[in-house]
Amino acid sequence: MPFKIVVNNPFEISIQAYGLPPLADHEVHIKTLFSGISAGTEMSQYRGTSPFLNKQWDPITRLFLESSQSSLTYPIDNFGYEESGVVSAVGKSVKDIHPGQYIFGPWGHKTDYIADESYARDHLMPDGLDPICGIFSHIGAVALNGVHDAHIRIGETVAVFGLGVLGQIVCQGVQASGAKVIAVDLIDSRLKTARKMGVFQTLHAGEVDVVQRIKALTGEKGADVCIEVSGSTIALQQAIRSAAYSARVVAMGFFQGEAKGLFLGEEFHHNRINLVCSQISGTDPELKYRWDKLRLWQTAIQLQADGLLNLQPLITHRVPFSQTAELFDLIDKNPTEIIQSVIEF
């Protein structure tokens, strides 16, 4: 019997059985091996803070509207989007997909998934790559999209604010682009991880004046690009202040609530800062004819196979499927202990 994770109400998770349709001739049956947990989007749904739970999203006007009916309601049963699995069976007409091949997601925190053969073909894991690396397809795509939005040039200095799993992947992507990284965070263990991954400089935001240090490290000019990946408006303000004149600041974090701590009449205004939002539902308009979400997913996987991204060391917690509720509780109460957490099936 297949099982999946359901968020019944804020802070309330259950494991529920669900049905699978018979396997059609053109379909494949995937058994989930691993599923990563998103500390941003998923935790906002778990905590009840997602704007989709409180307002109506209008896809035509692209506005969140006050409404008696929100876009997302409990129970949430399509939960999760960082999966990796193995093909267990194929339909009679499937020719180039075979049992035993590994597939990356997304398809949710569930034990089994039926996919069209074209989906499986587009999501095949490269030979020799550990299947657990498949959980980084989506979060890796988010990171690569942010690096693209940053318009980084070889030899530049890029300051990255926030070293959760997304920030760590951004640091690696920036370095692979030929830039030097100054990584900023408040948590020693995350700064240590960034140093192990070879970043140029780490700064503890609680111990040094980050803005003054970045200015000093760049000949008083400021960083060529600043990337905010924490979801903290305080960090966004620091990123704006740390950027060089007319430089680009990319906001990748999922800001929730009011944007407190921003002073847009100061450096943002007087230094002509270019503030850009990076979000995975779209790519840089200059790239949209060549890059889409599927290519970003595939690239995040292939870069791991090529050794340009080393993401397995970012996994700090692995628990069995039966302990998923306990893992979400840990992430909620002790988020600083975790970089990437994984459910094992």
C-alpha cells in the first residue's frame, strides 16, 4: 500500500495511505528512495505562514487578493518537491526506461509515483551518481536561477548573505562562474561548511561589521554583486549597503511578513542599486528562450555528476519515513542545526 505525508493543519503531519492507478502501457512505476525537505516553502506551509494559505492568488493579474477563500487550504496532500527514486516497473510499450534506473523528482513526499515515460526520460539520473543527489534537483535549480539572475562575470567579488542549503549551493555556483565569494551568516557551523567548500572569505554577522569588512575587502568599492538568500530583511539591507555603486543585489530569500529594517532612502537610493528578485517560476527574460525549469533541474543534477557542485556534504539530517513528523518539528524548533534534511524510504 502506498503512503504519503499530509499536513492536516499547522504543525500537524500524518502519514496516509493513497491509491495508485494501474500501470498504463506508456508509464513507469517509481519507488521513492529519498525526499528532501524545503526549509522555505514547505516550512511556510507547515507553519501556516504561506501567503497562499491566507490570500487568493490571481494568476491573471498576478496579485495576492484579500478573499474569503485562499488559494491553498488544509489538508495539504501534495507536499514535497525534492525526490529521488528507482524505477520498479514499466508499461508494455516503454522501450528506453528500465527497472533499476534512478529518477529525480519532484513528485512529493510519497512512497510511490506513476509517471509518463517522457517524464522519466527527462529526469534520468546520470550513471554513477549517488541517487541521493537527486533530492537537489529543485533546490539546485533555484540556486542556479539566482546565479543566472546575478549576471556574474569572471573575476568579480560576490557577497552571499545566508548559508542554509540554498545559500551554500549559490556559493558553489558563484565560484564555478569564476567569481570570489564572501559568505555571510550568523551560524558558526554554516560558516565552517562554506569554508570547507572553498569560499574566499566568511564573515560572522554577529561578530564583525559586515558592511565595513566587505568594503575593506574590495578596496572600499563594495561587492560587484550581492545575493541575499536568508529571507531576512535585515540581511537584505546589509546586502544593499555592501554593494558597489550601481551594482546588482539579487533577493532570493522567501520574505514573510512586513519588510522591517529596510531603509530605502539611504544607500539603495543614493547608490543606484539594482534590486532584482529571483524566483524559480521564471527565468531571466534574456534567457527564457534557452532556459526553463526542466533545464535548470537537469543542470543541477549534471553539475553534480561533473563534480562542479559537491552537495552531499550539505546533508546534515537523515530520518526514516516513519519519523517525518519529528523531523519537521526539529526543523521548526531548531532550524540552525540543520542545513539539508532528508527523508529515507
